[in-house]
Amino acid sequence: MMKRTLWDGSLAVFLITFGSVCAQIPNAQTIHETGQQYKEGNPLTGASDNLAIGSQAMFEANLKAKKNIVDMKPNTFLSLWNNPGFAIQFEKYLSAPAETSEDAKLYRQRMDKIMELLAPGNATKQNQDEAFNLLPLASEFESDANNCTTIHDAVYAAANARLQIQKLTEVDRALETQLSASQYNQLHEAQSLTLPSIAPGKNDVADNNANENELRTAKMDPSKSRVAVLKQTIQRNQAQIASAELQAKFALQSLILQLFVQRRYQHVIIIDRFYRALFDDGDQSLEQFAQMADKMGYNKAAGQVKLIADANPKGATAAGSGNNGPHGGVGASAGTGKDGAGASVGNDYYNNNNGMDASAISGSGLHMGVENLSVESAENAFVTGMKGASRTFKSLSQLDAFANEVIRDVNEGVKVYRFLLEKSEIESAASQLASVFTKGEYLPSVRLLSQDEKRKTLAYAQLCNRLVNAANSGNIDALSEVVSQMKQMNPSFDDAEILAKLQGVKTASSLLVAQAKVAASKGDLQVVQTQITRAAALWPNNPEVTNFSSEMSKLGNVARPEVQALADFDQFEGQHNYRQIFDDKEKYIAAIAMDDSTRKTMRQEKLRKVLARMQEIETSIMRSQEIARRGDDAGAWEGLEMTFSQYPDDQKLSQLRADLTTQAPDFVHDVRQAKSYEERKEYGSALAWYLRSQSRYPMSDLSKQGIQRLVRMIMPDAS
Amino acid sequence: MSRQKKSQGLPLWLIVLLVLLAAGGGFYSLHQNGGDASLRTTEELDPSIYYENANSLRGNTYKIDVEIDSALGNSPTKGRLFSVILKKASKNGAPVVLPVLVPLELGNLTIQKGQHYLMKVKVVENGLLKVEEARKP
């Protein structure tokens, strides 16, 4: 009951004190939180502003981190995975089973048969027809994607055009015969024309001449008209012939280039051979395609649609030769730059007729993604693509050679992949597979790789995918984990740059935390928020950020007196600084009364002990001071000494005891000597000293107690 | 004639009496001096040395001239423990109070507060003064 009254009273004191403090400093907590800015007169930043600043900071930090990490391309294979389009396609391929089904086998057999029938030396009319008839059959299979049907239709249309041209040519030939006859008839009529030669009178000459002309015209007009009509018909037919051939060639050439871009190299070879069979005039150039491309307009205002994504690898090939002539020569170069590919060809053919065409090809793999897409821009892109293709490939021979070269290269790449896989060189193997996939995704050698053969690469690719995703997410810890796994799976994985970047980001995050701490010490909470948000954005799991947050929570509690009081109480109690607690006992009593934590009971017990102890000390001090005032310094000292032996860590008690020691030095000396000997178990000497101290101060309790204690030690059975 | 007779010396009975007195006194004197002889040759205890380092005096025997102060304890196995005050005060005038153990062998001694004793004491273990001999002066 007494205790309850004490607590209640203390609580009331605290509430009154706290209320008065709050009344004196209105909005004190806000001032504390805004800190130095408020004092410096800066406008207070609203919560929404802080939020915006934090978001901006996070955005910037994220971008910076992402840029740092995503920009790195330490490995060829990893760089591929920075292209999400490629990553998805490649992962799909790696997960797909090998095309070893009966259907796939039959498809490959039919494609091989078509190519064999159309191979140079075999391409008879009968074989061409057989190959043509096999095209729809080959197109039945899903992996063909109806490309053979497209070829079939295009060849059919071109053949029809050829028939039409032949018919028109035959018509023209007949018309020319008719024209010759008409012209002869016209000449004959003109030569056999009879007109009145003499005018009736001198004044009738003019009229006579006019009549003759009219008569001549009337007689010659039919034959002239016939000749003119025949000429016009022949010219029109010739124009149709030219147009039909041009259109047929253009259609086929476009399809060839399209299939080439699609990396359907077998189809390129097939249609190329059909083309040569259809247009056997020896013209293998892509001139029609180039002319058509040049004639197409370009809308500058619309800009150009941009295709973004680059599958990499970037291919390049070049060829060149001279023809032993004095001035004949050829040069070719091809290369891939950082952002694209370029090719150039030079020859001396037209000047000297003594060289040969060079070829220079440079590819840049698969492009995916669209930017600035509109009808006009798409047309522009189409036109640009056509022009680019027409400038890259000058003849069908180039395309044919390149397609064959790619097929050979891919087949060899697959063999190299298997070898590297066998040697557990995952990075190189995966890069090789990505390369052959990019170049010849639809070639049989690539499609025939089994799932088991692709499994390691798949696992590595998935790790790469995770690496890129982790890099994009800015999660440093996740990134570190993936890098570690990659290094474990592939010891040759070059993680130096990634680790350096990671360390850089971590260091940057720590520096931001340090800046936040400096700002916190100045009370600049706005900077604190900005810096800590940046630090967290760079490295979300940064332990320093976590610690800082904890520290900030503690700082926030400073604004709550009762929380601070509890913290102080715990601290002082832990330090055995009971005097400090006693001096501010009202505050701690109130704070503990308001404590709603689970430690309340424990704190109450501790506080009770502290107060009891201090009460005893204070009582002893007061008593000693009173005794000293009466001139009994020895008695005063003795009173404190007895309390001091119980509470040697109280500063006030210790100080007063020291002061009184100088007031009764002999007595104090005797007692201390007695204690010293007693501790050394020299009880006789100790007893002598106690007797001596008692003789100095007969009222001494210490001496009396000491004597009694020592007598019991010397004679345990004493009465 | 009568004057000659008075000068003949002391009567016999007086001489015998004197002889007896001299013999008795001599015996008494001899008896008394025999008990005091050991104390006379024993060194007096220097209390300042005793206080400072009683261990260094261990095994030594001293004589002390004391007045019984108080009885501190009584053990049936070890004897009686008294505090005694040296008759001779210290140099600064402060009384010198010492603890002495009167063993069972001297149990016949009647010791009370205020009695004056000459004691022969031996410094035993723990610096305690054990009484070997005591008598009133």
C-alpha cells in the first residue's frame, strides 16, 4: 500500500514536471527532429518533400548501381544475356529436346533431297520439277515454318512470269512479221499512187496541189495506221516483258534476302538454285533488287524505326583477289564495330576488265525490339533495309557462298561445343553454342543437339540470366551469391570486374551511411534521409544501414523523456551509479511507473533496491555529520566506515569518510592496522591494535566488534 | 664496684633475640629474592616494536608491569584472555593496552580488574602474549 502511494505520487510529480516543460517549449519534439535546419532558419521540409527527395535519391542510386553493374561485360557469354530477347530465345532452345523425331528426320531427308536435286550438275529439268514438287511436302513439317511453300509459290509465280514473257515474245515476233508486211504494202501503195498531174488553169495550181495531198492522205492513211498500231503493240509488249521479268526477279531476290536474314540458309540455297534455273540468262546480279530499293522513297520527317537489341556475335568476312592483270585488283574488308557492322568492297573491274568482284560481308546477328514505330517509319526502315542489303550483297553468288560458309561454320561450331563441354570449359562452350545458335538456329546440326548436351549450358545460362536480373535489380547480395555460384560452376569465369564493381557499390553505400551519420550529428535529418535512402538503394542489406536505422530509432527516443529516463536508469544501474539515480529519483520513479515494457517489474525491483541502499547511505552520512558537529570525529568516522564497508562505491560517502579520516588520524590508523593484521590472520597483533583503538575511543563499535570477533578466533570455546 | 659490673655488655637473651631476628629476616629475604630473580634478568617489552611487528618478536620472553584492564574471554581449554595496561605509558602519553593469555597452568592466579602485576610473557603465534609467570609486585 505504501509502495503504491509512492509510485502514484511520483507519477504525479513527473506528469506535472513534464507538462510544464512541454508548455515552455511548444512543439519541442518537432524542433528536435528538424534540428539544425530550424535553428539556421531554413524552411522546414514537409513529409511529402522528404518522400520525393527519398524517391529521387533512390531512383538515382538505383540507376547508378544498375549502370555500374549492367554495363560490365566481363565475359562474352554474359554479354549476350544483357539482351533479354536473345536470352529468352536461347533459353528456350536450350530447354527444347533434340529434333530426333521421325518427322524431323523425314523433313531433313526431304530438304537434303531437294538440295541434291538442285545441286550444280544435277539440276536437269526433270530434277528441277521433282525438287519443285518436293517443296510442299517439305513444308508439311512444323520446323519448316512454311518456308518451302513460300518458295514453291514464288518459283511458281516466277515460272508463270517466264511463260507470259515467252508468250509475249512470240506475239511480238508475229507482230513484227505483220509490221514488215504492212510496211512493204505501205511502200507499194505509195509507189503505185496515181494523181492528176496537170492543173486545168494557171490559177488552179494551188487548188490542184491541195487536192492531190488530200487524195494522197486518203489513200495512204490505212496502211500508215496499221504500221503505227503494230509498232505500238510491239513496244507495249516489250515493256510488259521487261516489267514481268523485273518483277519476277525482284520477288525472288527479295525472298532470298529475307530467308537469309531469317538464317534459313538451306532455303536460301534452294531458292537461289531455282532462281538460276528460271533465269538462265546469266544475270546473277541483284541489280533489280537494288534498282527497286533505290526508287523507293524515304520520308525524312517520319524518322526511322529503330530496332534495338543485338544478339552478338558480330560476324565479318572478306574476300578479294586480283586477276593477274597489270592493273586488275580487288580489295575487300569487313568488320564489326562497337555498335554495328560495316563492309566495303573495292575493285578495278570496270576500269580494266581484268579483275574480279570482291566480296565483303559483315553481319550483326539478330536484332530485336522496335523504337519510333509508325507506318511511315516502318516504311523507312524497310527501304533502308533493302538498300543496305542491296549494297551488301551484289550477287546471288555471294549469298549462296555465304550461306554455305555459315552452314559449314555452324557444323564446325557444334563439334567445338561438344569438345569444350567434354573438357568442362563451360564459359567457352556456352559462348560457342550461343554463337552457333545465333548464326544457324535452324540448321540440323544445331537442332540435333540433345537436351543432355545442352543441360550444362542451360544451367550456366540460367545463372547468367540470374546474374543479369540480379544486376538489374540492384540487389548486391543476390548478385554476390550468383557470382559465387557461377565461379563455382565455372572456375574460369572471370569475376574480377564484377567483384570490383560490387565492392565499389558496397563502399559507396558505406560512404553514404557515413555521410548520413555526419548529418545526423548535425541534426540535419533531411540529408540523413537522402543519404541513407541512397545507401539502402545501392545495397539494401547493408548492415551499416540496418545499424544506423537502429541508432536512429534510439535517437528518436531521445525526444521522449520517459524513454530516455528509462535508458538512463538502465545505464546508471548497470554502471552502479546509484547516486545519479538517487539524485534524479523523481524522474526515474515516474518513468518506471509509465514503463509499459516487459522490463517494468525488473526495473521496479532494481529501483527499490537502489533507493533503499541510498537511504541507508544518506542516513549514515547525516548521522556522521551530526556526530562530527558535536566534536566526535572518531565516532563520525566510525559511523561512515561501517556504512562504507557495505557501499564502497558511493562517491559522496567516500569523500566524507576521507575528510573525517584527517580529523581522527590516530584512531583511524589503529583501526586500519587492526583490520590489516586481522586480514593476515595475525589475531594477537590485531587484538592489540583494536585494544589500542578502543583505548583512544572507548565508544568505538568497530573496536568492540573487532575485539569480540578476535577473541572468538583465538578462543573459539571462550565464554 | 657496682659501676664495673654495669659495663659487662648486652644480656644474653637480647643477643639470642637478635640472632633469631637476623636469621628470620635472612630467610625471608632469601625466599623473596629467589622468585624475583627471573623477572630481574628478563628484558622489558617495548610496546612500539610489538605493535609494529609482533611476528619479529615471536618466541621471545619479556616482562611487563601491568594493571589488569578487563577480562576478554575465558576458555576451558586455553585459559583466560585479559587486556592489560602497561604501567609505563607510551612516549606520547597514550595508554598502552595489550592482550595477554593466562594459560590454564596459571589458573590459580586470582586476576581482577585494577590489580597490579609483574608478568613474564612470551610472544607466541599470531603475536599473542602468553603469560608464563605473574606476581604482584
